[in-house]
Amino acid sequence: MKRYEINFLSASTKDCPKPITAVVCEPDRIGPRTGAMLFTHGWGGTRYNDLGKISEACKRHDLVCVSAEFRQSGYDYDPVRASGWDCPYDLSFYQLFDVLNALREVIALRPGINLRRLFHYGGSQGAHMAFLSAIVLPRTFAAVYGSCGATFIEPHFLVWAGREFFPHELSFRNVLDHAERIECPVYLDHGSADKEVSWEHSRKLEQRLRELGKPVEAVYYQGGGHQLEPISNRMEAFKLMAPRFLDSAEGSGEPEFVRGTKIELACAGRTLTIDWSKPSADAELFRWGPAAK
């Protein structure tokens, strides 16, 4: 297994794209089955948080794995202690593009990656972004997996974030509002005693996906907290859940960023347009506009 880091620019303002660093682990040989898996850490975490899971996925499941140090968190917030987050905090919008752009950069760097075997795992806020990624890239992932993840913005998240959000911003961040756009299987785990992100987030998403006839699997750890302890832990949960799909699931077509697809997402009276033909650093990659007529 090879491990290295990449640096790239992610969309922000026109003249000041955001520098992002990501850690990449890949098999010694990239063959026809070699896919890619994006790992997204939680609020206040770092690109190294999931190295155990990354090693497992890379070695056992033939995947190039990448984890981005998304903005406002971890080492980006504090280069020495890698602890904490900026306030006010953006809550998964700009950060979502940071992590998805990391995947785009790795695929450009390794053109032999099997584009039908792309996956996304996240924990906590990272799970929130994994779910959102299946909404803004509905044809890209063969499966997404969220552990102890948020699916909408609760009032106490706003207190943590340190700012107010407009209705269209809250709508975009509400996975339940846009769950009909999810095309790939969704895998969930959550602890019933989670004090940071209530397990009702996962239960409501599971219920909504079942109502829509979408494929979903969920495992709930009775008595488990935000890291699933003391009942289990996220590493052991990953080892149990991930093999159900990592060796067999395949996506349905070319990713949107390969085909250059433009998508429009209606969000509480506004429209978010994402143009996946634009490069990672392009300020026109996404924009807000009036509601579609």
C-alpha cells in the first residue's frame, strides 16, 4: 500500500480558491477492479481520523482511498493541535465541495480507477456530507455509508456553528428534503445513546428512504454513544458493514463530474445550480439563484 498527500484548490471566491490537503492511500497495483473510496471526517476532525478504515478498505477491497482536510476544521483550523473548528462555521456546504473535489483530483491523478466502484464513507458531519454527496452526485457512487450522521440541522447545531442560516441554506442541508434524488444504496449505523447527534437522524432517513422505495440498510447499537462505544466502535462497525457492498456494488454510469453534468436543486424558494463541467477551483462550480419558473 502506498500513502501520500495531494494539494489542490477548491472553489470559493473568484480570486481566492481555498487550498486543500488530502491524504491518499492506494494499492501497490491499480487493476481493472480497483475503485476509489472517499472518507470524510467529522466536525473538528482531521484527514487522518479514518486511517484505520482507509487501510482496511485499501488492502482488503482494492480501493484507492482519499480523505480531505476540509476547511474550518482540524488542521485547517489549528495547524499545531488539529483540534476544534472555526466559528462562524459553514456546516457542510463549502466543506462538501472540498471533499468531492478531493475525489475528483484523485480520479484525475489515477485515470485507471474503475468509475463504477466509487464509494463514500463518513462519520458524524462526515456522514452528513456522504448523504449530501449522493444528492448532488446521484449517478456517481455505488453506495454511501454514514456512521452516527446528521441528516438535518438541529437548533443546537446552529449554536455550535455560531451563525444563523437562511431557509434555503437549511433546506440544502436537510437530507430528508432531497432524499428522492438518492439513487445508490445507503448504509447506516448509529448508537441509541448518542448525545451529539441523536439516532433519530438515521432512523428518520431510513424511514424516508424506505417510503421512497430506495435501498437502505441500518444497524443500531443499543446503548452506543457517538463513537458507538461502549457497545462497539466505528472501526469494528465498519468491518462488519462495509464488506456487504464494497466487493460487489457497482454504480450505474459515469460520474457527473466526468460527463460534465449540470444539476439544479430547489431549496426553499431558491435554486442551487452545480456545474460539474467546471474545474475544482472554479468559483462558477456552484451558484445560488432564484427559484426555477
